[in-house]
Amino acid sequence: MTTQQAFELALRHQQSGQLAEAEAIYRQILAVEPRHAHALHQLGIVAHQVGRNDLAVDLIRQSIALAPRVPHFYSNLGEVCRALGQLDEAIVSYRQAISLQPDYPEAYTNLGIALRGSGQLHEAMAALRHAIVLRPHFPEAYYNLGNALAETGQFDEAIAAQRQAVALKPNFSVAFGNLGIALIHAGQLDKAIAALRQAIALTPNFPEAHYNLGIAFDRQGRRGEAVAAYREAIALKPTYAEAHNNLGNSLKDAGLLEEAIAAYRESIALKPSHAETHSNLGNALRENGQLDEAITACRQAVVLQPDNPGAHSNLGVAFKDRGQLDEAIAAYRQAIVLKPNFPAAHSNLVHTLQLHPGFDAKAIAEEHRRWSQRNAEPLSRIIQPHPNDRTPERRLRIGYVSPDFRAHSVSFFLEELLAFHDPAQVEVFCYASLACPDPVTARLRRLVPHWHEIVTLTDAEVADLVRQDQIDILVDLAGHTAGNRLLVFARKPAPVQVTYLGYVDTTGLSTMDFRLTDAHADPPGATDHLYSERLIRLPETFACYRPSEASPPVGPLPALTRGYVTFASFHALSKLNDPLLECWAKLLLEVPNSRLMFVAAGLGEASCRNRLSDFFAGKGVSSERLEFRGRQLLPEYLALHHEVDVVLDSYPYSGHTIACAALWMGVPVITLAGDRYCSRMVASVLANLGRAEWIARTPGEYVKIARELAGDPTRLAQMRSALREQMRTSPVMDGTRFARAVEQAYRGMWREWCAKHATAAAP
């Protein structure tokens, strides 16, 4: 056998994967001809193929020293250097190959890959485009060009490039996978799912394709399919930390908190330095009532990534839920320093300021306006004219926007309005921005003729949808609470925009025209200056309550059999500030043998219980007089009222839903009416119920009212037996009357708009 025949045999072995046999022959050739450049080069390629890249570099460099004018020697040296992460050396080698052979498309493609890897994206795209000019039917060049285009955010061009790659090479599964990623970024989710499924059909054990399929399903709100896709990715690649993280996100959105927490912990075990996963874990722990661990996880996220504004905001929410309002506010402010246009963090801040007794109404109003200036006002330039029919008395198209069409406090009041709307007067549209629908969602959906799921839509897309639906009056039901879509309202897609029910203050938006309230919650002339909206005071109550069908009957007064009075707080820990607790401690000292029951998520934590016990001990109230209950399901929550004689409202942020539930269960509620809506909601309920004597104006009066109620068990028992019927027959539960009042308010808003725009041409 000649040397050439031996070389060709070794090459065939190498091409068929018989690398040991090929290596042996190349070494035999070199033993005879030590300066055989091609044998040295191919021996270097074998070393590269078996992962011995340091040896490969040495062998290929020797071959180049012997034959310095062979282009593919340089190109392959570049490949080995790239495998070693030596991108600068790789780029030099590819350029040398091209200088020797200017029409070398593979070298241009490899140069493009290396340039992209080193962050030189525009140079990379130029190299890849040149490769395509040299070889128009080169799928790998299109594939890599698509990757570079996607990395620069040019997703339409990236999609075109990947489509060309798969057209030229129909079994190119990784190109189908990256086509799917580009389509996800472009918002073309159905097409993304089709591309990723094709990638999986070609290569079933393709974990990245399953992972990205999960992302596409997630963005369509298809949580079950997303979970299945992430689980398949993990089955194929158990160390896939990102898939464990995203699985946790989908499980959390589905309300499966324990499973989500387990998934996040697995992701962190695999990738401890990933700040986002620590932050996600903190959110899930917080929602599960594990507040100490939540704060630890969120703090770790901040340590790992101190410049991540989202991590600071999530830490703030965890602090807020544990009642550490100063720390929460500091965390939100840091998030906003890092990212001045961060509407969610800024909404968290303004909401938390409402809870803090140290901030007055004026300061809070100013912060709301800052939110609008930073996040909403820049969108004013894209507001379009409204072509709506300007007939004042026609049937109105009303749109309600909320993340809370579910088992949420908002639904206890919205349901009556939706149920009793007059279809001759209004045509109702609901825009639901919720990740996890539930049986309440289904019930609300049956009440309205038009329902849109918008959680996967951008604010701009929602605004377009509102315009397509020709909504006349668009109603925000969230304000600055979690999941709000205020930036839809900043785009002014409807002629008239109203904020109502879900938030206790102004939105700050110049594009929000009105806010629905009543004269008890917002006394005329007292609070109007605090709002960017004009207040429309409904004639009786600002909200109409529909109690849960799971409500048990009213029970007997527990004090009659126990021999002592039990006060109760059903408020979140974030509402339990020092001045309020001091007032309650004084009450317990003035009512001998009385008890105080706390019911709140987070009270399963010893630190939260100890904080309260220590505070009361410092005021002379022993821990034996305190009782703690953690998170409760609704039936158990309502049944706890059988153990309570009097419910104590919180301030400065009163508990509207809590008060309505307590009164429905026959339990009186004592409130302290403050100087703004958030501390007057319960006062409105009591005034409409005919129980204004339970509304205090000072902390001293608050204690006096509660003490006097506790001192007359016979009177308490009589009240208990009568309260449910009083609720049932009051304006607070008259759905028909309330719906007519709201519709009259809408009609007045609409007439005003029509009069103002009467000179504009109708469409």
C-alpha cells in the first residue's frame, strides 16, 4: 500500500467514525513520512473529535508550518480554537483561510459564528451574508445568520433566515428549534409551536425544543401543556436548571405552590448563582405564607445580582407582607433608582405608602403623579381620536379590565354589578388579565356577553382590542394593585375612562377621567384635590356586596358561653402598624379577660407571632390573651366568626371586604374613619347599614365604642341575630338599585363626552 492509499484508507475510517483505526494509520504514515502535512492535519482533527483540543491545536499548527498555503488547515484550526473558547485566535485563523481562498463559504460561516460569539454581531452578519452570496443554497449559513439577527432583536429577518435554512435542509431540527424561538419573540405563538413541534418530530430527544415549547404554551396561557413540556425537557436533561425554573413559574401560576417551590429549589441546586430563580422562589414562598424563607430567598437574589431592579421589588413585596413597611418602601425605591421606568415596582411603592401611618394623603398623591409622569405620560403622544357614535342616549358599550375576575375580594362586589346590569342600557365586555382562572372566573364569565382573555397580550394589543370593540367607557378595576393594566388606560383606547373598586386611591393618570366613590368614603370637598380623576359620588354606597354561597349560618354569641369577649383582626400583617396595635392593646387592658384573635397569612411563622406577642407584652398584655390563626380557606375563614364577638377594623387602611364578611356573619365591626378613602371604606358600609355609631373619629373613641359593645353581651347577642337581615335589606346588598346608580353615572359621563365632542364629525 502506498502512502497515498494508506492516507485515503485512514480518511475513510475517520469519516465512518472509526477514529482509533484512523489515528493508528495516520501515525504509521507519520512514522514513515514525519513531514506529511495532511496526515498531521487529520490527526489533529481526530484529536478534536475525541475532545483533545490542546493536542489538536498543536498538530494542526505543525501541519500549517509544513504547508502554509492550505486554506482548510486554517479554517479547521479556527474550529479547534473556537472549541477551546479562544475566539480571537479563531477569528485570525478564519481570516487567514479566507485570504488564501476568498471564495470559501465555510470559512466565512465559521468566521461569522466566532464573531457572534465575541459580541461582534454586525461583523458576524456581514460574514454570514457573504457566505450566502458565495453559496446561495447553504442552510448552515442561513441558520447562523438567523441566530445573529435574533440576538440583535431583528426577529422578522431572523425568522426569514431560519425559514430559508429549513427550506434548504428539511431535516434541520436545530434550525426549526431556533425558528420557534424567533417566532416566540415576534409574538407569533401558534407558528412558534408548529416549528418547535417539527423540531421535536425530527429529534424527539431535543430538550431545548421542549423547553421553548413550554415557553410558547406559557405565553398563550396554556399552563397544563407548558408544565408537560418543561417536564419532558427535564426528563431528557435532568440538569436543565432553566427548565426547572420555568416549570416552577407555570406551577405557581396554576396555584400549585408546593410543587412550584420544589421546582425552584431543584433549579437552585443545579445553578445556585441564578438570581432570578431565588427571586421566583421568594415569590412562591411568600404566596404560600412562608414569609421568613421568602425574605431569605429574595435577599439572596439581591446579593447575587444587586443591580437587578426586579429582585429589589420582589424583596419589597415580601417585606410588605410581613408588615415591615419601612424596609419594603426602601426596597421599592432602590428598584426604581435602578430602573426609573419600572411601573410594577412603582405601583408597589404607592400601594404600600397607603398602609404606612407615617405618610399623609398629600405625599401619597404626589407619588401617584410621579408614577404617571414616568410611566404613562410618555404614551400620550400615541393617543388616537375616538370615532365612537356620539348619540347620547344609545346603548353603551362598557368594558371592565381586571386581573381579579377570580376568587378575590373584588369579585365579592363586582358580581352584583355584572349580574344586575340592564342589557337594554349597557353591553358589557370583560378583559380578564389573569393567569389562573378558577370557578369564580367561570361564574363571572356566564354573566356577560363578551369576554376576552388578555393576560398574554401586551398593553398595546389590549388597547387595540378595546378600540376594535368600540368601547365607550372603559373601567379599571385594579388601580395600582398587582397585575394592573394601567398602561392600557395611558393609551386612552376608549373615549371615557373610569377607575373603580379595586384600589383605594387615584391612579395618577391624566387619561383616567373619573373615579366612582360615594359621599361617605370621599366626603364632598374633602378629598377631591387628591385625585387626578374627577370623583363621581354614587347616591348611597360605592359598592354592592354579594356574600359567598359557602357562608354558614350566623352562630350564637361566643361570649355568652365563654364568659369573656373575643375581639378579632382578620387583616393582613401589612395593615398591623404600631399605632393600631397600641390602640388594641389599650382596648384589651380596658376590657378585663378579653381576648384578641389574629387571622392572617404568615402567622404560621414563629417570627410573625413573636413580633405581635412581644409588642403586646411590652404594653402589659400577656400572650395568653392572644390567639393566632394562619391562612384560611374561605369556608373555614367564615366559620371562624362563630368564635368572634367583635371585629376590629384596621387603619389607616381599612378592611372593606373583611367588614362586609363579618357583618354578614353577624359580627359588629368598629372602624376609625380617617381623612381619605382608604380609611373610610368601612365607614361607608356602616353608614349605609344604619350603624354609624360604630364609626370612631379618634383612637380614643374607637376604644370607647369597642369597650361599650364588649360590656353589654345581651345587646351584642341581639345585634348578632339581626345583622344579616340588616345587611340583606340595606343598599350594600341591593344589586338592582346599585346597578341602576352605576348606569346613571355612566350615562352622565357619556352625555358629557358627547356634548364636548358634538362638533366632531361622526364616523
